[in-house]
Amino acid sequence: MTFEYVSVEDAIKRDGLRMVVVGGVPSPWGEAAKGILHIKKIDWAAVRLVYDSDALNEWAGQQTGPVAIYENEPPRSGWSEILLLAERLAPAPALIPADPADRAHMFGLAHEICAEGGLGWTRRLQLIHNGLNDAGGFPQPVAQYLANKYGYSPAAGAAAGQRVVELLNLLTARLKTQQTTGSEFYIGNSVTALDVYSATFTTMFAPLPPEHCDMHPKTRDAFNTLDAETRAAVDPILPAHRDMMYAKFLALPLSL
């Protein structure tokens, strides 16, 4: 898989697959989409998304998912839409199980990671809440910007930690169950998109080292904000699975 960063004007003129991605931060939604294209060896052109405010370029972007445009087809911005497009463009290797029950299980757990109310969404609320209460997370100006943009409320922020812990425990339990069968993957004995999502979203709790991910130090500090309950829920099996995925299937260092 290869990709290059191009201007919006150049992207519009191109054929094939183009994808708008956040520049400068390891957005888990964007990194998951990149990882899926990498595994499938799909060539694409990247357009960096930046914001008018320089102070927010390296922060607010992580809250916006990627947008994929193939040929003259309608844009696709949802995590599942991008996955289904990639499966159509390169059916092999398949990242969606053929078995209907496994497929339903994979999409269900992926929804709990990627969708509104899922792990990434709730972790974002947790870091906003921390920032607004001087407890780490996003710096206050950034936290306030994101709070206004994404419907944060003190009640939602206060509840985010419990939801994050529940979802981390859910993923841990699944990996440990799979481990007893001799599998290092979430579904069956081969890699699926769910493994990609878990790996990229785990970086919101256990960032990749600087030599693998050259993110801004303030972004790293935010992702390293863990209260006692959240820290306890980041079972070692989650970063171990992340490391396995990057060692065997995903590209390092990240190209932000």
C-alpha cells in the first residue's frame, strides 16, 4: 500500500481513491482506515484536514473521522462505510468474516469501539471532562471547543469514565477468551477489521512510542491521562494485541 499527501485541488482532479485525513494527530478513526487500506494494499491519495485556528490544528482534528471518495461515487465518512468500500475494492484479504454469526459479532464489537457512544467517543468525552476540571486531558481552551462541538455536558462527562471501563473490560474479556483457544485475534484465527480498530483505539490509552508516532507532546499528555479506574481497565492484553497488530499487519512509523 502506498499513499501520498496531495492538495484538495489535486485530489478533486484524480481518479481512484482519495481520503481526507486529519493531519498531525493519530486519530484512531483515521489510522484504522489507513490500516485497512494498508492490509489490502489499496493505493490512495491523502488530503490533510486542517482547521482555521493554528492552536487547534493538532487537537480538534482527532475528533473528525476520515472521508473516503472513490471515483465519482458519494463520499463515505462512517467507519463501516469505509470498511465496506475497501472490501469491495480489494476482496482479499477479507477483513469481514464470511460466517454470518462471526460477521455479526465483529460488527457488534466494532460498533462498541468506533460508533457514537463507543470507546473512542466516550474516551473523547472523558478527556474533555478532565480538561474542563483541571484533571489532565485536553487543555481547557481545546476542551471547551470540543465540548461545544460535540454536545458535552457535565453529566455526560462524569459518566464517561464508567462507560470507558465497561468497554475496555468487554474487549479484554473477548481477547482472553480467544487466547484460551490459541488465537491472538478477536474473531476466529485470522485478522479482521475488529483487530485493526482495537489496535488504533487502544492508542488513546496507551500511545505508541515517539519513534513510532511523532505526535505533539500535548496530544501525548492528553492520551496518557488515566484515572485509577481507567488505568486498571487497560489490561496488558490490549497493548500487547496492539503491538502484535503493528508488528505483523500495520505500518510503522505512522504517517501523520
